[in-house]
Amino acid sequence: MQSPLFAHTEQQSQDRYAVQNPQLLRVALTGQDDVLARKGAMVAYQGLIDFDGEYQSGSRRQSHAHTGEGLELMRCTGQGTVFLANLAQYIHVVDVDHEGMTVDSAYVLALDSTLHTEVIAVDSQYGISGSGKYQLNISGRGKVALMTSGQPLMMRVTPETYVSADADAVVAWSSGLRVQMQAQTHSSGVMRRRGNTGEGWELSFLGQGYALVQPSEVMPPQHAVIGQGLGAQYGVGQQGAHGQNQNNVWGR
């Protein structure tokens, strides 16, 4: 059999996490450290690999039910290679240090089992019902595979140059940053949406670090549904901005 498809054979690598192609992640398991992956993300594997649903404590289940934030994970164990993907989204491997990272859980494909995750409350100061949000704080040392809709932009933030971005396009940011929600649409003028420009909420980052932004103002495809009510229509709430008036975290 002959085909140009044979140009897409497995890419050999000594790295534990390796991007097989921009939309496919290769993870090597040695039988020592497990990998936690998004449920259903396995597309292929070779070797002796087991997949089990990751146990969630009662408090984690309650938190997920209350906030909608949290990771639905499976534990990958054994020796071999597993390939992970999710709706052909672009994949990026990040080294997390002790300072941690803040990210929406919808953008996480896989992470080392040694890392710790915690849901952080993000509230709105504008008093718009349903406009609050929760983010996921990942701390410890290890690797995280993030997903973006399209190729992202990593923006550097310095004390001299702060960065603002559409809240629905922000993927993650550095823990050393001070993060504040700005009302492109104020509660008193929510019907006008910043002079009818179509823009909604934005996040402003100040300090020293980085902010990761994707070229899309919607959640990943599995969450890109049409919302209802003012929250969805005006860029606030579950279908709108991912966070309001935030002071959260990701390694410097």
C-alpha cells in the first residue's frame, strides 16, 4: 500500500509529552507516573495501558455541581504510548512550576497526576445576575497539555506594559499577575454594548508574567452552544466572559 498518509507516522521522542502534530498529543508511560486525561480523549494507544475513571471526592463532586468548573478525568496507567486529542483543537504543552497556573478547565487536555487542582471563585463586581465565573488553579510541578481553538498568542505583561484581552478569548495567565475584570459593557448600559461594537467583557493583566489568548471568543467546540437570556446575549454569564473582577494565579 502506498499513500501520502505514510508521512504521518508516529513521531519518535524521548519526551514524556510530545506533540505528534498540532492537534494530536503523544504521551509516553513508563509504569511509574500516571497521566490524567480528559475523559474520552484517547484516540489510540500501544502497549499495556489501562484507563480508569478518576475518583472524585464528595466535596469535588459537590463543587463541580455547584460551579460547573472542574475536570472530568480518566487515569492512564501502564507502559506504552497513548495518543490524546479533542475535536481537532490545537495542543500546547506547558511546564507548571510551584507557582501554578490558572485556566478554564475546558482548555485542559491532560496533566501529570502529581499536580494539584482547585476551583477558585471569580465574582462580578457589577451585580449582573449569573455573571460570576469559576476558574481552575493548577499547582505543583509537572506538565499540562492545553487546547486552543486555533493557534494562540502568548502576550508578555510587564509593569510598564499591561495587557487587556477579551475575556472569552483568554485561556490562561501567570500567577504573578493582578487580574481585573473591566466592563466594556457596564451594567447600567448593558443594552448598548460599548457603542454597538459587539465587544463585551475584557480582562486586564498587570504585573510581570504572561497571558495566553486564543483567536476565538467562544468556548471550545464541545461547549460552544447558544445560550439564553441577557447573560448569553451580552457577553456575561456562562456563555459569555469566563471571569469577572479577578485576582487569580499561573507561574511567572
